[in-house]
Amino acid sequence: MSNIRRLVLDVVKPQFPSIIDLAKQLADLKGIEGVDVSLVEMDAKTESVKITCEGQNIRYKEVENVISTNGGTVHSVDKVSTGSTIVEEVPTHQDSESTLA
């Protein structure tokens, strides 16, 4: 079975812990080499964040456990890359807006 190499998640979390602390906890997991956490939206009590993890063997359940232990919930899995190399998405004509009038 192929290893997960990149995982992009839409997460809702409380304002504490900070995205810095959450990113550090995720980066400490075995199989993860880098983490990016971006704030998408914030309200009085929660933050919506986009989490991108990259590594050689990401274990989704461990990532999900760190998020839930910190009071967060995975809203959706937005992208997954597996295999011996990461394949970048290629834009197609369907991805661009129509310019026909």
C-alpha cells in the first residue's frame, strides 16, 4: 500500500492552542517532514485553518488525533498525494473561467 506523502485538511479549531503550537505538534509526528498551517477565517471562539502536511509516511489517524486532542475537528480532507513521488495538479481548461461573452 502506498504511503501518504501530502495531506491537506480543512480544520475548525478553538483559538487556543495557537496555530504555531498546533503546527509544532504535527511536525513532531513520525513520518512528517514539514507542516504549514494557514488561518482562513476567525470568529469569537474558533478558527478555520488549512493544514498541509508533507513527509514520507504520514499517518492520517495520528494527525487527526493531534487535531482532536487540541479541540479541533477535521471538516474535510481537501487533497491527498501518495506514491513514490508527489504529483502536482495540472491545470486544465475546465479549471479556468470562461472568457466567452
